[in-house]
Amino acid sequence: MRELLFIVLGLIAGGFSGLFGIGGGTILIPGLVFLAGLSQHEAQGTTLAIMLLPIGILAVIPYYRAGHIHFYITALVIIGFVIGGFFGASMAESLPVNTLRKGFGVFLLFVAIYTIFAK
């Protein structure tokens, strides 16, 4: 039964990833914490491990075919993401779980408010 939960979370995150370009942080982490009972650290680490594999390749193909991918920008963001990911993960591991969870919630709230009210 628990395996089905993880597959369904993956389906939902994959669907939202293809639809909106989101999934890992906004779908998987809350799902793993609140539905599967993982700690914030475990959910974040598991989500990052999921991104190591080429899971997004099928979602990328339609955007590539439509000419909506900027490879130069992609390469530059990857460089920053790799470096930032290392330092961010190191910082996250030093924070108490409640602080990390609250910080994540505030971040999602900020993104939601900005997305709703931005012109």
C-alpha cells in the first residue's frame, strides 16, 4: 500500500512538472512529509535523489520540439544549481527539523502570494 502512495506521488509530481515546471519541492516534499511521514530532511534528501536520474526527459521532449528550451541558459543554471545545491544542502542538514519545515512553508507561501498577485 505504501508503495502505491509513492507511485501516486510520483505521478502527481510528474504531471505538475510537465504542466507547470514544478514538482519536486512543491508536490513531493509536502507529500512525503504529510502523507508518508518522512522528516523534512528525509523528504528533501529523497527528492534531491530523485532528481539525479533523468526523470524529466519525457517532460522535456514536448518543450524541446516546440523550441521552448534555451540550452545556454540551462547550462548556466546547472552550474549554479550544482554549487548552490551543495551549500544549501549542507546548511539544511545543520538546521533543526522544525526550523527547516517552517522555512520551507514560508518559502511556499511567498511563492504562492507572488504568483497570485504578480502582473
